[in-house]
Amino acid sequence: MKRLAIFVSALGSIFYPSLATAADNFISIGTGGQTGVYYIAGQSICRFVNRTTDTHHIKCNAPTSGGGVANVNGLRSHEYNFGIMQSDHQFKALNGLAPFQDHGKMNDIRAVFSLQSEVFTILAREDSEIHSFDDLKNKRVNLGNPGSGQRDTFEQILAVKNWNSDVFSLVSDLKPAEQAPAMSDNKIDAMSYFVGHPNGAIQEASTTTDTRLIAVTGPEIDALLKEKSYFTKAIIPGGMYRGNPNDTVSIGGKAVLSTNANTDPEMVYQLVKSVFTNIDRFKRLHPAFADLKETEMIKTGLTAPLHDGAVRYYKERGWM
């Protein structure tokens, strides 16, 4: 009789949608490759959400993904409830700009908070004779996997320089975790990444191979910075990676956590609360998070309107 009661109860949860189910309270966050900061950020957010699941009945998962562009598309298709992306991708999705022009404006994309600063990074083998961005011509270069922020940013830089991929002797579309082994095996001369520092893939590549970081500067880059306000000048500090004692200048932006306007406000509120009530612990989980400041995270780098659930928490804290 007891087994029958359990079975009937289970059927009730299936056939009566008004009853809460685990799926109703499940958060999925699109991140990036396992060597990148997006993945660590998503896993860290979920760690804090899941610590208080017994209170709010929400469970969180942060799988790997193709990166920022893929996460925008994942939000659009509802594959993810949340996605981490570059601030420029949030802006482009909102306004229906490339690489999202085929889908039109994503009027329902919403910001939650910003995360670490990111830098567009070029790392070259020391024996490649690459000393500047222009030296990438006729070299074997990894532009990044389709759907990644690094690829989209690389293509924007190529456009302002009036280049196309034909200027390289070989173009690869390796995922972040595949780049360092390819450098070590001498299959590519240079790799790219739009990422927070220090980064595991850059550390691996510069440890196993003699490398140099390449500055991303010049009049075309200055024009890009002037035209695209979501990009800023950025620096990779010297001494962070083996063989690179000096600062390297490039362009950068912010990583941002985004969601859809129709995401349950309570779910957004609980996620935000879980992060900000543990912000000191969060900042210790990766060096790229060390300089995060709560009052900046709710405005800096946000290129879409804030979600109502996030606004509720920020007002409670007196930040808005």
C-alpha cells in the first residue's frame, strides 16, 4: 500500500503542472571551455546557489559551452537560463548586430551583473618571428572556435585592418583547451583568447613552449576603440606568464552574466543574493575575480537593461 501511495504521488507530479517539480527550479548557466574563466565563474555561481537549495529549492548547473556567442544563442533558444558573455556581445544581441543580425534584435536580453575584466590575447611561439600583430601575416593562426568571443573579436580586428583570413598561411578553429597542445606540437604559430588573466590555457602554453605575448595596438585599433565604446584599452601585466616580463597592451572589456526578461524574477533574485552574500569567497576562487567590487558589478560593462529580479536585490542592499 505504501508503494502504491508513492506511485500515485509521483503520477500527480507528472499530470498536474501546478505542482512544483525539480525542473521548475533548475538553473542552467552557459559558460565556456574548461580552461577559461567563464567556466570557473559559472561553476562558482552554482556552488553558492546550491549551498542554500534547501531554502530556495533552486538547483544550478554550469556546463561547458562554445563561449559567449554560443551563450547568446543558448539564451535565445532557452537552452540556458543564464549565459556568460563579453559585454560587446550583450550589446550586439540587444541591437541585432553581427554576428546576431540574422535573428534580429534580442529585445528581451537582460543583464544580471558584470564579472572580471577580459583582454584580447595573442600568444605566439618565440621561434615564429612574430613580434607584432602585423607579423601574423603568412603564419599559422588559431582564430578560435565558431561561437566564441575570441573569434568574433578577432574578426572585428581583421575587418578594421581590411584583412581577411587569406592573409594567414593556415587558419584553425581550435577550442580553448586545444590551443596549448597545438602550440607545443608546433601545429600553430599563434593562438588567441579573449579572457581574464591569469588563464590556464595561456599558462600551459607558455610553460610547455617558449612564447611571447603580442601587443594589439596601432591606428586601426585606436579607431576601433573610438567607434566601439564597449571595448577599452587593456593590459596583461608583465611577469604573469613565463618569458613575458613586460606589460602587454591590447583591447578588452567586461564579462557579464545575462538572462532573458521572462526568467522568473525570484530565480534571478536568489542567484544574485547567493553570489553577493558570498562575494568575499567568490573573489578568492580565481585571481581574475580578486578586484571585483559590488557597486561596480551592477553597472560597469552592462550594455542591456538589468533584470527586475536583480534590481530587487540591489535596491534591498541600497545600491540603487
